[in-house]
Amino acid sequence: MRFLKHVPVLIFDFIVCGFIGWAYETVITSIAMGRFTDRGVLPIPVLPIYGLFALILPLIFRREHNAFLVFFGSAAGATLFELAGAYITEAIWHKRLWHYGDWKFNFFDGRISLFSSLIFGGLCLLFVKAIHPFSLYLNGKAPKTFAISTASLAAVLIVLCFVLR
């Protein structure tokens, strides 16, 4: 039952970081293409790969307070996560969902790039130092039944988006 009190935090983190990832990628791609380009893979503005990484970060940096280590450690981790995600999505859907071939310092045939890694490091630092603590704060202030009900509803919506995709 102790786990249940953390479910709203996990879902909030997943949704917020998934949305930030969607916004970041949509803006970058829209600028590069010269027109609006929705980078979403779901019918809602959430990129699951960003949300999944947000679930891992608090476990890795639970006791780390050094911003330098959080930035570079998460940049490296996010880059490895992105590389693995690229190969997995290509194996499952037989198409590339992202490609950095036109970016300087891209590696593994454009699956990752130094510039995106630095952006990920900054986003992860923002998450570890601000978003996740705010999520914990909100969860502590909200009535437990409201937090769990809202989180459950959001989780069902996300699962439906995956299933109905």
C-alpha cells in the first residue's frame, strides 16, 4: 500500500515530462521544417520516451545534489536511452521516429547527437531540481483520494491512447 502514495507522482512526472518532450520536439522540428510538425506518436501531446526516462531519473539521482553530475550523468544516460529507443522503435515499427543526420556531431547514423544530448542534460537537470520536487510537493498537499483518482484517470487515458493508437 505504501507504493500507492507514489503513483500520482509517477504519473504526474510521466505526463509533464512527456509533454515537455513533445513541445521541445514539435518546436525544433517545426522550425527546421518551416511548418507545424506534430511530433506525437499518441493522440495526446505526450512523448512516452520522455515520460519513461522521467520515471528512472529520481531513482538514479535520489541522493545526488551536484548539478554538474546530474547534468552530465543524465545527458549520458538519456543519450543511451535514446539510442536504445531508436533501435527498438525501428525494430517494432520498421521506421525511424527521429533522425539527427543533418545535425553536427551526430552518431550511429543520426540516431543520437551531441547537441541533443546537451539539451537532454539540461531538461533532466530541470526535472531533477524543479519538476520532480514540485510533483512531490503537490502530492503531499493534495488529498490522497483526489491524487490517486486523478492519477488513475490519467493512467487509463494514457493506456487507452497506446491501445487505440
